[in-house]
Amino acid sequence: MAEEEVEEKKSKGGLIKIILFAVGGIMLVVMGLGVGYFVFGSSQPDPSEEIETIIERKMEEAEAAKSAADNASPQKVSKETPEQENFITIYYEFPGTFTTNLRGSRKMLQVGIGVSTQYDDTVMMNVEAHELALRSTVLGVLSEFGEEDVQGTNGKAALASALKEGINSKLILLENFGGVEEVLFTSFVLN
């Protein structure tokens, strides 16, 4: 009988040891998780906040450097640019040259002509579409001028003005709108 009691004590002691080891193991795991959460699980700072602080620090350094440079060197005074609406000028050059006899002279005038506008592309599309009619108008206007009329800067300006009026009047007849603002000479030969 004494042997049976010893066996019962051994079996009870073995069960208690197993329970203690299991509970102890669970406790160690829980404590390890707690320590891990405490050390690593706390919320990490947002990277964007760190970047913002770095940028703010750099901006402050740049302002400090700029103010130091401004104090060291003379300051530039900038003038305000007037705000005005700028229009884009569109150009069209007639292909080839215009050659005509001058009125009352044996000399000939050969000119290359371009036109410009600050209206939209429609004006230049109209000029290109009616190029044949406009070439005829240009030749008619050129033939009305004499040798003395086209000499000098004033003569060329008067010729350009007459060409502009002729081209615009023809475009008004054809398209109900002229729109050519300037006539330019790309070549001007008087023979």
C-alpha cells in the first residue's frame, strides 16, 4: 500500500508541474508581448510631420541667410510692369513678287508683300482663300503709283497704306470683314 501512495503523490506532482509550466509559459508569452508593445508598439511619428518640420527649418535658415545677404549688399529697386493685354500679331506673306509698270514711266516696280493682323486666324484664312482676287487688287493699286510717288520712306508708307485700303475693301466685298492692319514690304526693287 505504501507503494500505491507514493505513486499517487508522484502522479499528482507531475500534473501540478505540467500546469505550472503551462501557466508559466503563458505568463512569459503575455509579458513578452506587453514589453514588445511598450517598446515597439507605441505610435510612431507621421513621416509627413517630420518632413514639414524639416522644410520649416530650411525655410527659416533660408530667410535668415537672405536677410543677412540683404543687409550686406545694396538692395535692388524693381519697377512695376504695367499690366496690359498683349495681342499676338499674325503674318501672311504672299508667295512670289508683284511686278508692274509704274504710271507715266518706263520703270518697273517689283515688290514682295506681307500682311499682318491682330485679329484671329480667320482674317489670314480669308486672305489665303481669296489670294487670286487680292493679287489682282494689289497689282491695280501698284499701277496707280508713279515713280516719284514710291520714292523715299514717305512714298513707301503711302503705297503701303493704299495697299492696305485696297486689300481690306476687297475682303469686305468678299467676306464682309477686312481685318488687315498693316501691309509690309518683304522686297522693294525699282528698275
